[in-house]
Amino acid sequence: HAETGAAGWLRYAAIRNPETLRRDQALPAGVVLLDRSPVPLSAEQELVRGVRSMLDRTLRIDDTLPEEDAFVLGTASEIEGALPQARAGTLQPESFSLSVVHAHGHAYWVIEGGDARGVLYGTFRLLAKMGTEQDLAMLHDSESPSAPIRWVNQWDNIDGSIERGYAGRSIFFDNGAVREDVSRTGEYARLLASVGIDGCTVNNVNASPKMLSPEMIGGLARIADEFRPWGVRLSISVALNSPQTLGGLSTFDPLNPQVIAWWQSRVDALYAQIPDFGGFVVKADSEGQPGPSQYGRTPADAANMLARMLKPHGGILLYRAFVYNHHLDWNDMKADRARAAYDIFHPLDGKFEDNVVVQIKYGPIDFQVREPVSPIFAGLRKTSEAIELQVTQEYTGQAHHAVFLIPLWKESLDFDLHADNRSTTVASIVEGKAFHHALGGFVGVANVGLDANWMGHPLSMANLYGFGRLAWNPELTSAAIAEEWTRLTFSNNPEVASTVDGILLHSWHAYEGYTGSLGIGTLTDILHAHYGPGIESAERNGWGQWFRADHQGVGMDRTVATGTGYIGQYPPEVAKRYESLATMPDSLLLFFHHVPWNYRLHNGQTVIQYTYNAHYAGAEEAAQFMTDWKRLDGLIDDERYQKVLDLLIYQSGHAVVWRDAVCNWAKSMSGIPDDRGRVGHY
Ligand code: GCW
């Protein structure tokens, strides 16, 4: 079971050299839990389970501090009572401190939490340290999460299908209702908690109004019961027209008193059954979803109406900034989908209730392999913000290509928008620090399914793991995250770790190389599955994912001087850098500028030649992954070895399909041959 991937990174594989864990002291034989409420209880059980599995020892469970070495778990006030010497100073909610305290002649391994969740997170950290064979002799670690919102969204439909899900049917819903058997949802919550994720929105942002029916609320309460011991709060996406379609009212105008009363009755019903309900996510006026614009109301009107009801219960309202017109006029050279979020939300800054959070995709288009960061991050100074990342690999190879997304996300998080001429990285903005927002954080669209290994491709789980780790601490490096995940998931064997890490850390670059380089955006089929090459499907339609290629040149002119003016939405220093070709980074050139095919990049190559070279290099890298993986034959279990090998063989072939599709297209479009003669003749 463990080897099929169901356990994910929580395999707790036997540690071959336990002495590496504790160079100068023995691990305690018992554990005492000072608080027996559900979340710390999960922590204690997890510690017992992990130690048994990794070290083949069963910890004794004590009721009070024993007269011998022990693990001691508790929140600050309980530790204070039992073992005052151990107090770590002030710990914020969800924080923890790990230390070994010597008292009464014994060594107490203390896991102290700022609250119940902190105890759980500290326990999972300790187990991860053991699982990666770190020396625990000097155990000393104190950590706090970067931001309060560390949620996943699931795009599950109530019929049991999942929009952009690649690992089977929904773990939550089937046939219009919550499944009878929701045991998988508890296992999911455990995985999420192990990397510090504290919330899960269980249904598609393209939400069914039926989510608010009494039967559904009863079902949701059963899921919330599974989540609760792991400190994961349940939330749902809601359709703004629910008062009309479900409630039978003649309107869903967010300012109409009857509409407000209807929502209030639903919020009351939810909290009656789910006292720790997290709140609502709203997608409105976007891709055909109903929204406040129908009544001449703003996103703030709709968001605030709901937020006010959630507030007394500690609930929050996440309003997505992914609002745009998908009937844009291709012939209008000023039309630009990338402008939409800023144009709509910037004027509303300061008009939102303080429990509203605007949820913003990292780039202004849609989870592409390379996008600049969305300028609206710097355009909301008085409104809390969350960054939305896509764990499920929609445009990035789905469950067929190995693409480790952490380096992509880090580029966005580390990007400095330089608002007010000071350093304001995207991470510091969503953490609430840059502009002193009340809330903020990270949302990952995860879309796990019923398949035993959760995400389809075994290596995709690194993205879920990495999402949680980055949301906890965006300063972690991609390499550190890859290393942890690989050791926990596969093995501490250095050969295994370096091989898997090498593949992970090169995979985004390779995928970008063989699919779409220089910020050209989506060359995938955008009208159907969002999979495989569909080069011109993005052009000449209303969706606005254009790159405007013709015989002369390629790229969207988004400059202020001659283009759509999008660049003017960035703070001045960034705008200046993007406006001028002299300072424009090659990697994003075609996102921002329209240039001739023979335009010379900073790297010395022409756009057309670089396009050829990047696609060939990317496909070669993909083939290399397959060769590298073969080194693991016999070093990991056969089942996962073979499964990943099969996928990498497929990927290297599909990379050639991609390479040839894009290169042949670029050649026929530009009429310029490959100077190395690789690209077909016409
Ligand atoms: O990326 C696009 C997806 C849609 C999705 C939408 C969104 C849930 O193709 O499937 O809808 O974004 O984020 O709302």
C-alpha cells in the first residue's frame, strides 16, 4: 500500500542507520500529551505511528510527566504548568518550538505549540527531521507560518468529476451529494496538515448552487468532522446566483434585502453544523459565472455582503481576481485580457471589509508556464491578498509530464514589485507585511482525486508538498524542498536523492523549452483539454491569450508607448524596466513586446533561432530524465520505478511532438530556416 503512493511523503520508511538521528542521546521511550483535545491527540498518534514505522519501536503513552526521558507535547500554557523550564517565550498561533530540555535528571523532548495546531505542526516537523535522517542531538527549532491563509482549493463538481483534475474522481462528492464513504478526506487532511495547510475549499469555483442545500450542508459537516482532527478548516465555493436558482427568489442582487436574508439563513445553517467553517470562495463575472455586474454592483458590494455575515463566526471571504471578458475583440490592438484584474480591482481598493481577501493568480493570464507577476499585487494597498498557485498541472503537462513547479512559484514570490520605491516582494505582500494587511496568504489549486497516489503522476506530489512548504515559509529554496520531498518519498540513499532532485529541478526549464519559450504564453490547445500542442488555438478568438504571430514578427505589444498600456499598471521602476527593450528580460520578451522574428535577444541569438534551439534543448533534457531515472533500477521499489519510467518514456516522446510542432510552425510562419538545419523543409 505504502509503495503505491497512497502514503505520499508520509511513508515513514524504516531508517537504516538510526544512530545518525541521535548522535549523543537515546530517543525517549515514552510520550506524554498534556492536552487531550482532538488536534493534539492526532499529533500524539502520529508520533507513535511515525516512530513505530521508522524505528520499529512503540512509544509508551504516559498521562503525566514520567520520571524518565519522554516526548512532551502541549501548548504553551500546559508546558508552563508541567515543565516551566521548557517555555519557549511567546509563540504565535500555529507556531511551534522543538527543544530538548534537561530537568529532574531526564531529557524531555518538548514539542510546544502556540496553539493546538502548532503542536501538530511541530510533531510533523520532528517526524520529517527523523525521516530525512537529520541529527537530532541538538534539536532546536522554532517556526511560525508566514501567513494565516494556507489553503487548498479543490475544483470538484458535485457529480464527482473534477475540473482539471487528473487523478480520478472526487474524494468528496458523487452523484450530486457528498459521498457515503468520506474516509479518504481524512487521509487527505492528514497529508495537508503535515505540511502546514490549514484550510480546504472542497468544491469547484464554478460552483453549483446546490452546495447550499440542507442535504449538502449535512454532508459537508461529515467532511468537516474528518478534517477537524487535523486542524483543516472546511470552506466552500458559492455561486452568487444561488438565492435565485436554489432559493427561488426573483433576483440575486447582492444589495436586495431578501437576497441578504437568504444568504444569512444559509450562513446560519452552515455554522450550526460546522462551527469552525472557514468561509466562502467566490468566482463571479468570469467565464460565464453569474456576478454582481448583472445588477450594476461591484465585486466589493458582493464580497462585503457575504463577509459581514461570516465575520462574527471568524469566517473569511475570498473573492477571486480572475475576472475578465472572454469575448474580447481580436482586431482591437488595445484589447488586453492581462489588464482586467487591475482595471477592475484597483479602483475598489479600500472598499472591502477586513475579512475579505482578494485571491490573485500569480500571473495576469492563467497559470502559464511563464508569466510576469500580476500587477494587481501592488495595486491593492488597503486590501488583503492571497496568491493563487496551481498545483494541478493544467497547462504544465497534467499527469503525464514531470514538471516541478516550485521554481516557477518562487520566481513570482521573490519578484520585487518595488511599490513606493521600496522593496515589496510578492511574498511580503501576500504575507500581509508589505502593506500591513490584516490577512493574506496562499491558495493552491490541488485537485487530488480518488486514485491511490492522489495526483496521477508520482512526481506531481512534490508540487503539493512544495506548495505547503512554501506557504509555510516562502524563503525555503527549491532545492531544499525537492531534497526533503525526495528523501521522504523515495529514499535517503544519496544516489536516489540526487537523481530525483536533478530531474525535479530541471523539469520546469525543460518543459518551458519544448512547449513555449520567451514568454510567448500558451501554445497548447486552449479550446479543449489544455493538453498538447495546439499552437494557433489561442489566436483570433475572444479568449485573449494571444501572441499575435505573423510573417513579420511575434509577441503582444503591451507597452505604454505603442501597445495596450498594460505595462503602466506596474509600479514605475518595474514599468520602466519592461517598457524598454534594452532592459526587457529575454524570458518574458514576447509577453510584453511584438518583435521581428530576427530580433536579437540579450543572449545573442535571434528570436527564431532561439525558438528552435530552446525546443531542441528542452526535448533533449526530457530524454535525459528518462536516462537518469534508469539509474534508480533496484534502488527504489519496482512499482514506482516502473510507473515513473513509463511516464518519462512517454514524456520524452511527447516532448519531440511538441518540439516539432512548434518548430515547424515557427518556420512556416517566419520563413526563416534553422541555421543548424534540423527543422523540416517545406
Ligand atoms: O485555468 C482556467 C481553467 C478553468 C478554471 C478557470 C478558473 C475552474 O481552464 O477550468 O475554472 O481557469 O481558474 O476559474
